Amino acid sequence: MTATYDINTDIGKIRLLIGDTILTPAPHFTDEELQVFLTLEGSVNLAAAAALEAWAASFSESATSETIGDYSYSKKSVQNKLELAQKLRDKENNTPAMGWSEMDLETFGENTGEGLET
């Protein structure tokens, strides 16, 4: 199992989006695990969302808050990861599959001889 962090790769981009960039002593996900998310989901944003959801699920057994004497704190890791996952899914769903283009009527047919005849 390998773990690399190169933002020029899709695996590196997923690591950056989910905050899994510290590789020592060990990252949360291996490259192979992130590749599975990428293969299943089909895009970097959706793979990152799936990884965040899996990461959040790994916290489901732990308490949501802890009290030590007079000191207490709440763990919002699960909520934060799920909120970021939803933002990434929304971003992916709101990105058009292709951009609009306009036909250039001034040069239409110039190279092919087709177009409006005079």
C-alpha cells in the first residue's frame, strides 16, 4: 500500500480536497483506496466526497463530545467532513457538462465554401 502526495495527480488533488496531506506516520487513506473512490465516482470532486463520507463513517463509533474534569469539548469532525462532502457533490452537480458556444456567422463557410451565397 502506497501513499503519495503530488497535486499534479488526481490522487493528490483528492488528498488536498479532503485534508489527507500529512503522510507520516500514516495518511488516513492509501493511494489505492483513493483510486477506488475515483474509479467508483468518476471525478475528483465526487471521489473526494466519497472519501470524506467514508472517513466520517469511521468516527461513528466514537463519542461526539468528551468531558475531562471541568474541561469539555465537542468533536465536529464527522459533521465537518459530511458538510464538505455535500459541498463537493453540489459543486459537481452544478457544473455543466459542456459550455455554451456561439456560432461565428461572419466566418461561417469561409474555409469550406459553404454558407450564404451572394
